[in-house]
Amino acid sequence: MPTPTVDLLDGILLVLLLVLMPAFALAQASALDRLPFDRLSAYWSSIAALWVLGATSWLVGTRDGGLAAIGLVPMPFVELVAWSIGLALTGVLVMLGFRVVAGWAGVSETTVLTRLLPRTGREKRVFALLSVAAGIGEEVAYRGYAIPILAVSIGIPWSVAITSIVFGVLHSYQGTLGMVRTGVMGAVLAAGFLISGSLLPVILGHALVDLLGGLVISDWLIEDLAETTGPYNG
């Protein structure tokens, strides 16, 4: 029996998602560590990139099977809310758990991450838009599109493993701690997608985690940096 394969269009998009995007993220993390940048400009450019990424994955992924092909299927409202809140709470617990472990190990967040966290009211409003864009763009691309396409050839476990590792590398500006943390979050979101049968609560849960991380937990991270390196005003 022949092994199922992906067609050329899917192959090109998978190379973009699983090879070129993480390679760019690694290069960008190195540049951000060495060069000054403006937070608002970084937010807006990321929002644009996420919408392009999500829209491309949406168009390619739905060309044959419609919205259901990328997991955009309806579910009862109560279940949607329960799954979304459950995934968001799990994500927050993952973040807090890694903070505790990092404290025990004496590992600090990267300067780049703390420089990217919003401080002013305007920055927080744009960061909220970024959180929504990340929830939609990244979930459509890496959970809704990539997992089903990869699963045809390599099975669900490997699909989840590969997309979660890549998801971690995409956040390489957060350092090793952040990449592992984000990879774990990718696996949690993938499990939510596969078990619930819908991408909708995963999108909402992801957006909520980013909102809480950037608008609430961020103050804790900024204080940590000030305690270890002195006041930071960047």
C-alpha cells in the first residue's frame, strides 16, 4: 500500500511553516538581541505577518475540504466557553510553572522578551490586537492546517511533536526557557484541538493566554528583570 503524500502546494506551504519560518525566527532573535527596536513597530509588523500567515494557510487548507479541513467547525456554546477557558487556564499554569522552575534554577527571562512587553496604554491596546492575531494566525497555520496535513503521511503523534517543536523555535527570542515553554503550550493546544474536534476554542484559548501573559503576568516579568539587572526603561 503506497504511503500517502502531500501535493506540491501543500509541500511548499509546509516548507514555509516548518523550515523557513523557524529559520527566520532564529535569525530575527539574534538581530533583536543586538539591535534597538520600537515596540509598536514590532507589534504592527508581527500583526501583519500573522494575518498573512493565517490567511495563506486558510486559503490553501480549505481549497478542497472547506472550513472543516482546518478544524473550523462549530460546537455548542457552553462547550466552546468551557474548552476556551480550560485551555487558557492550562496555558497560564504552564507559564507560572515555568516561572517557578526558572526561579529554582536561577534562569531569567531574556532581555529581548522583557523589552517586547507592553508598558504604556497604547502599547497594551496594540498588544491586545497582536494577541488576537496570534491566536488566529498561528492556530490556523500550525494546528488547523499543518497537523492534519502532516498526519496523512506521518501520523498524529509525530505531527503534534513536529509542530510543537517548530512552535517553540518560532519564539526563540524568549531563549531556551521560552522555547521549551512555548513548545509545551503548542502540545497543549494541539491536544485541545484534537480532543475537542474544533479549532475555535484553541484560537480563543491561545488569544486569552497571550492577553494574560502580556497584560498581567508581564508586570511580574518586568519586575524580575529590574531586580536582577537594575531598572529597565527601554
